Amino acid sequence: MNTLIGEHIYLRALEPEDIEVLYSIENNEGFWNVGETITPFSRYVLKEYLSNAYKDIYESRQLRMIVCDNQSKGFLGLVDLFDFDPHNLRAGVGIIIAANESRKRGYGFEVLALLKKYCASHLKLHQLYANIEETNTPSVALFEKAEFKKVGLKKDWRRIQTIDGMERYTNEYLYQYIF
């Protein structure tokens, strides 16, 4: 049984050849609001990251995988397990389906299904969690469809800049999936 292969997609480990994909994702300011970064990454830093990507999740406390299309083998996005806590058997989840034309095709749902299967069978996790900005309705719908439960609201959690250069705060939901 291969827990990382689905009907339309598969998840694979990072390879050194993924540097340009990572460079384009990490330096896309449109994705910065879903992460914790506000600065670009150099190719050097990403090359160093890739050279350490072989480390076990128990050592690095994170796991990033590439989401690929089963037929074309092409890149669709990234999925991260972060803040892995082997004592409490939990980890955070983040997903990016990079290209607009690949969104709303069920890939995110299939990623979560494969990830849940992998986390249950190989990591023996008790729970997964996700932090989702309140206004990110596609992600809210995705995680709810994948049976994650909204368990909290973090008020004024993220400071963002609007298009007109003003700053405001947004709320963030906390979702959990208990195995």
C-alpha cells in the first residue's frame, strides 16, 4: 500500500531540481499572507534548505512534499507538515496549489486525504491542525470538507497591508482533525 499516491495526484520528497519551483513559490508575495514570512528567499538559502531536506521529520520537526499530477508528473503545489510534536503526536498542515488553473479541481482535498492516511499509518499522529485566515473561504471550505473542525477564532491575529498601503488586522480560525 502506497499512502502517498492517490487517484489524480501523488506526494513526493523534495529534490535538488525543485529549487526553481521553491524559489517561485517562496518569493511570490501573494502567498506570504498564508505563511509567516514577509521577506524573499535567495536561491542560496533554498539550496541549503534542499541540502537538508533529507532529514527525518523527528529531527527537523517538519516535512515538505511536492504535489504532482499522476499523468503528467508535473508540479501542482506543496504540502507542509510543520511544528511536528512527537510527544503530543500532532502537526500543523499547510497546502499551496500554485497555479490558478489547478485550483478548484479537488487536488487540495486529495492532498489532505493522502496526508491524513500517511500521518495515521506512518507517524501515528493523534491530530492535525490548520490555521486559516477568516476571509480565505476556499481554504475554509476545503478543510471543512476534509472533516477538520473549527475549534477557535484568533482575533486580530494577522497584520496585513491592503492594496492602498493601509494596515489592518484579520482574524484566523484554528481547525483540528482528530484521528
